[in-house]
Amino acid sequence: MAQFPLSESEILSLAHAMSSGYLANPTIFPNSDESTLDTLIDEYGYRHNGHLCLNAALKLATEDKNDALDALIAFMKVQLVQAEVDTAARPTALALIGWGPDSGGGPIASPGKPRSFETAQRGPAGAVIFDWKPPSDGGPVRTYVVERRDEPAEGGAFGQWKQIGASLTPESHLYNQPQGVTMEYRVFAMNNSGESEYSATIPVVL
């Protein structure tokens, strides 16, 4: 005697074969209930399609959730780097935001000087991108810090250097920078042991 199929596709194939056989041979199968069988086949098809739609929606929802999580992680890392820079003189203050200083196994050297600091691209509305090469010596870099100072509109000595960006990679995208004035930019690297020398200074007018 044949065995009842186990997979959904085989079960559905058998159901369609039974329906077709009942319809074509009513005298051989006088007690068959083809109408109920067809109703149940249609109900299964409807539920199966709904299941496929839910799976597709779940996949999209999972992708959206993962994208949102990736964006959250990326932003948190940037904010934590900025917080580490802000509390460089008092790293224990990081505990206020649930973070803490690096607890490495031993002392490391301060990083070397960032190399080949240059303007990679200037965009509209005060946007500018800088890139540079990592230090060729010293300890590992934990953070890069970009600073800027401005020349007064009437000319004269430049103002004080101010931190305007921090980056985990040798690249910085800056927005809403002053336009129509001369500015100077530089970058330095830092880790828990200290700061590097400053890179070369770049003059920029947007």
C-alpha cells in the first residue's frame, strides 16, 4: 500500500491528483467528496500565499531592523569617540554615560604624526572632506581629531584652534563650515597614552 506523503508539495500534488481523479471517475468513486476536497485545497492555497507574504514582510522588517541597528551602532561609536576626546583629561567621567577608559594590558606609545593631510573634496553649503594617511610610527591610533582656526573677516592674526571633528578612520566629513573666509585645518592622532604631533596645516576657503 502506498505511503502518505510527508512534504507539503507532495501532499498538494496528491490532493490535486485525487480531485482530478474524482471528477473524471464519479462512478468508480461514488462516495468521494470532491467539493470539500477542492474547498480545502483552496483554503490551503490561500493560507500558503498568506504565509509567503508574511515571510516576505518579516524578511523586510528584519532587514529594516538590522539597518536601524547598524545606524545606531555607528552613531554610538562616533559619539563615544567624541566623549573620549572630551574627557581625555578625566577619563573616569566616561562612567557617567555607561562607558569607560580602555583597560589595555600595558602601556603603549603615543601615536605618530598623521601624514599627507589634504582636502579630498569640497562640496556646496560649507561641506568639505579631508583625508590623510595613518602615522608610520608610534602606538596604535584610537582617535583622530580635526581642528580649525579662522582668519578674521577684516584680516589679521588667526584665532585659536578649535576641535571640530573626530574620526575613527583617516577621513573626516565636515559640514556647515564658514564660507567666504580663510580657515586653516590640521589633524592629530591620540590614544590613551597621549597625542601625536600635528599634521601639516591646510588653508581652505569655501
